Amino acid sequence: MDSPWMLEPHPVAAHTEALASYIPVPGFGVLPVNAFLIRAAEPVLVDTGLASLRQDFMDGLGSVIAPEEIRWIWITHTDPDHLGNLATVLAAAPNAQVVTTFLGMAKMSLHGLPIERVYLLNPGQHLDVGDRRLLSVIPPSFDAPETTGIYDTRTQILFCADCFGALMDGPADTAADMAADSLREGLVTWSTVDAPWLSMVDEGAFKRSLDRVRRLAPQAVLSSHLPPAIGLTEELLEHLAAAPGAGPFIGPDQAALTQMMAAGA
């Protein structure tokens, strides 16, 4: 397909549903773009999907929960694929507050986010959502300084924003359905695209960031840009550890783009 498309909402782990979509990446395959609903006592929507799929996203969200029941909207960071439908969701969910950092609030204020709808939470702090506590964490790799992931202390699920994403040949139900070499190559390539600073990072500091994920020992890793990874934490960490040595991503130049466009005509 030449345009983004959305899947039907579906459960991916305990108390957790995905609102998943895919975008085509010419020359590289497809990239998942996932939002999630945590069915806590105080329900939490993690990110708000692509603006280009707004009606599909809102229809999908409404099929799994009445928007007025949503209590929290956790924006992992302010890239358009995470922020795409925030204003529409806020209008439909009058009881929800937006969980973010001070920097995230500052960025979203440029899009008209009212300060009274914000709840500031720093890495290392917990959000009490009634039947569990959600720990704010910094993923090992990210592309925006306000990025926070979530560790669900009840289900032991790690929501890790862009980290552990992968460019894929085509859609898959789970990360385990991908060929091992495709998962590794796709994850390393995506990591060099999304976090080009990895090639400059101190090896010891990066290892410690990976070890922090190991200590959490998540049963499932839910990335914004990967199908659900159940029981694959060590494999994902090993693949990500290889990314700094791959060097920063260098994309096609204009001549290559012209050739790609001609081939697709």
C-alpha cells in the first residue's frame, strides 16, 4: 500500500490493547505506528496515533472504550506520529489529563494544549492509576529529549516509545513472527535513523541504560514501532547493543529519490 493504514484494535498483552497502524517507507518496507490502551482502574491511552488516520483512530478507540472513561493520556514524546490525534481525543475525553514532562508540556503548548489538562511526571516517578502504579522510565534510545516510557508494575509490560522499533519487510502479528535476521537488521537500521547520536555515545553509559531494562525484566516489550515482543527482551537488548557500531544512518540523496520515484511511477 502507498498510504498509511490501520488495523482493527486488538489485545496484545494482559490488560492491554493496541491501536496499530503501518506507514510505508519507500525502499525500506513498512514501519509500525502503535498507540496502546492500558485497561487500568483509571484507563490510560498511550499516544494518539497518526493525524492522517484520524477517523479510523477515533472509530477504533471508540470500539474498545468510551472516550469519556479515559482518565490519562500518556504522550511518550511530541513527534507527530504520537501526537497526531491529541486534540481530538482531548475533546472526546473531558476527564483525561495528559501525562508528560515539563519540556513535553512546553512543546505541546505550541499546539494549544491547555495547562490545566497537564499532569507532569518525571522519570523515576510513579503514576497511580487505581489498581497499579506506572513507572516513568527513560528508554535506552530515543529521538526527543522529553521521551518517557512506561513500566506497568502489575503486568510487567514495558512501553518504550520509539526504542526497539524496526523497519519491516511487511506487517507481522508479533515480533516473534519476524525472521531473526530481519528483526535484528530492521531494529539496528531503525535505531540509527531514530537515534543517530548512538554512534557517539559512551559505551559504558549505553550499557548501563540497557542494564536498567534488564533489571526491570519486562515480560513484554511494547514499542511504538514494533509488533508486540513477548519474551524477547534479551534479544532486543542484544540487537540494540549493536546499533552504536553501525554508524549513523545516511539516507538517499536527491538522485536516488528521483530514481525511486521513477521506478514507482
